[in-house]
Amino acid sequence: MKNFKILEERIVKFRRLSSGGDEVTREAELRRMVSEGGEPRSITVRLANPVNVITTFDFDMGTQTFKGTEGAYTYISDFDWREYLRLNDFGHGDTYIKSPRGRS
């Protein structure tokens, strides 16, 4: 398990789709990524809007994105999870990402 201590290292982008077809890009704080056999299975994020909503989205193998619904919106990840892991020097497949809890 690797701790990412700087908030900027945990920021990822999601597309938020409304039932009416409106789409906006939103930032979220990555709290945990669970993977198995080198492929992600789910991601837990804290959404920035609505504020402080923590939710888990499943990985869609077909589109290679994380997807889920929260309230009236559908969220689809808008970041390359492979590149994210590479840039953060994470690299191992069967691991978790978490943010520190109350540590400075």
C-alpha cells in the first residue's frame, strides 16, 4: 500500500452526465483503488461537487473506465488509470491507494 501525502497526487477527473444529457468535468480525490491480477476492480473517490460525498465506482473492462451513479448523475472516469499509476510510481497491480487520515 502506498500513501499519497499530497492532495494534488490524488486528484482525478470524472465526467458527470445528467439524465438530460448535460456533461461537465469534475475533479475527485482518489481514496482507494482495488485491483486484481493487474486490472482495477473498483475505485473509491471523494467528489468535489457535491461536496464531501465518498462513493465507490466499479471498473468497466469494456471501456476501461470507472463508472457509477450518485444521486441523479452518472459518473465516468476521465483519466488514464495506467498513466496515473505510472506517474505516481505505483506500478504494482494488486494494491490499494489511500490518503492519510489526520496525518501531517
